[in-house]
Amino acid sequence: MSDARITHIGGPTTLIEVDGWRLLTDPTFDPPGRRYTFGWGSASRKEAGPAFPAGDLPPIDAVLLSHDHHGDNLDDAGRALLPTVGTVLTTVAGARRLSGNAIGLAPWAVHTLRKPGLPTLQITATPCRHGPPLSRPITGEVTGFALSWEGQQHGDLWISGDTVLYDGVRQVSARLDVGTMLLHLGAVQFGITGPLRYTMTGREGVELCELVQPHTVIPIHYEGWRHFTQGRDTIEEAFAAAPTNIRGALTWLPIGTPLSVTI
């Protein structure tokens, strides 16, 4: 049996501690109140800050950065943190922009983390599309991450990244054995692009879970910003209508409180 300790710091930012490793997803540590632009006329305001500042983090072995070009996934304080960590894993385009300790992974590429005295961690990049069809040249490259290590009971730990539901992300169900999902939801929309969505709705999250069949589903990145159109209530409503095993898999992480999860 293998347990991980996961702390939801806020937004897409989680601290994952497993077998001596410390991994951080999408570091966002700016205070609330600022308006951020996302390109092509889109913008949003941050309404909630992190559970604690970046200075309170333990030493970080690796940052799993779904993408570097949106302020709700990498803000100024998060960017300042990157040079202090062991490795930054991100998209190929993002690694070119960040350089330094950043390593770019194409979809389905695998990177292995090794450290004396610790078990080997294998990290697989998974497909994402951060918007409707043909939007990738505008929204940019995004990646998810699947983590595997010896001793997992239920399967890989998968961080979906910011994505809509499409064939690329559906491939995960066929190619990986997922036990725990950190599922980015929130149904992001911007006034300038009307009804177009840039992340999954609660119902789409359920549909993906029905394909993947995870043991544990942890929603993240659904709160704290004005561009989210669905929050916890809507997500719970969608999962309440799901099959029993999917409904029972839904797990909420209290912001800032570590939770032990059997992986």
C-alpha cells in the first residue's frame, strides 16, 4: 500500500508528498485582487489567495507545471519560486521560454525522477487542449502529468491539467491505469468569447471519470477566480447523478490542510 499526502494550497496549486519526494503543481502564490490578462482580450481577477505563502513551503524536488503562460497557473510569486526547485517539468514550448532547470515533455513522453535514498518516480506527460477545437494556436500548449512509483495499490496519480474533454484526454483511459485524479474543472469562460469553454464542466468531469474509473477523484482549480462558471455546488450536483462508484470516489481537499490519500 502506498499513501501520498496532498495539500491543496489553492487554485491549481497542490503539494504532493510521497515516499520522501515533494512535488508542487502549478505554483500560484500571488495575493488576491489583481486582474490578469490571458491574451486575445481575455482577462480575469484573482479573488482568493493561497493557503500559505511560498516561503512556508518545504524544499521542493520538482514542479509539475501544466503551462507557464497563464497567470492562474503560474503567477509572479510562483515564477520566482522556480529557480529554487530541483526540476521544472512542463510543455516543450514552456521549457524553451523558462530555460534553466525546465524540461519540456511532449504528450506521452516520460521523465524519471531519481534521488539517492528515494524510490524512482516516473512521470508521463498527458494530452490537454485548453479550449475548443482549433484553439491551440491561441490558448497555447498545456500538459497533464501521471505519476507512478513502486507500491501503488490503485494505480497512477494523474493531474489532468487545464483541458476540455476531447479525444486526446480520453486516451488516458486506454493507456494508463489511474487510481487517483487531481481533476481541473470550473468550466472557464470569458465574456469576449461568449459560450466557448476552456476547461471541463462537472458533467464532463464525470464522463471522463466513467472512462478512467479512478478510485479517488479530487477536484482542483475550480475556485478563486472570476473566470470560473462552476464551483463546488455544481460539481457536487454532477457527481451526485453519476454511477455509484464515481459518486463515491469524489473527495474534497480542505484548502491548506494535508490529506493522506491511498494511491
